[in-house]
Amino acid sequence: MTEWTKQAISTPNAPAPAHTFHQGVRKGPFVQVSGQGPVDPATGEYLYIGDVKAQTIRTLENVKAIVEASGATFDDVVMLRVYLTTRDDFTAMNEAYGEFVAANCPGGVLPSRTTVMTGLPREEMLIEIDAIAITAN
């Protein structure tokens, strides 16, 4: 049996996490990315207020940065969970999401996904996304 060490993932290319959790955690080939929002990693500011398409892309860029900091690639992502504040944003989110995921999964197998309508921690957030990746690296 292989013993896997749990490692915190940290990158300046994604927003700094709250003090109670890491941007992501890797244990063996498994990578879990904490929920990300539309935050500029350099300034910590929430971006694109009221624009779910732009917030979706920024949020996925943050997820991708954390996945890559773990040594995996976005193509290693097997599951994405999307949290929206309103069902009215689903179509616009889905369009931006589809373009981003297709462009970043050159293997052609897109990740599984769940979408949930819920309240989010900040009023500026229309979307939050977390991810699971599995890699052989």
C-alpha cells in the first residue's frame, strides 16, 4: 500500500484563501480545489459585478491556477461543482463555462459537473466553483 502525504496547495496566481482553509489540497493523485469566486489574485477585488459570464471565466481561471500549482493540468479535472445565486444566470454561465472547459481539455473528455442554486458568502459573487482533479504526476 502506498502512503500519501496530504499537501497544501498555494499559488499567487489565484486569490489568497481565508485563514480557515487552503486554496487546495493534494493527497497522492487526488487534488481538491477549494471554492473559488471571481476575484483578482493580485488585488483581492471582486470583478465583473453583475456579469455572470465574465465572473465564470475569472472563477475558472482561478480554479485552473490552483490545479496547475498542484502539478496537475486542467485536463486532469474530473469534477466541477458550480454554485449560482440565481437560476436566471444558468444559460449565460453555461455558455462561458462550455467555451472555457472545451478550450482547456485538449483530451476531449470534459469533466463531470453539478450545478446548484444557492446563496453565496459575498453579495458581489454570482458564482463559485470548486474542482476535483486526479493525476498520475
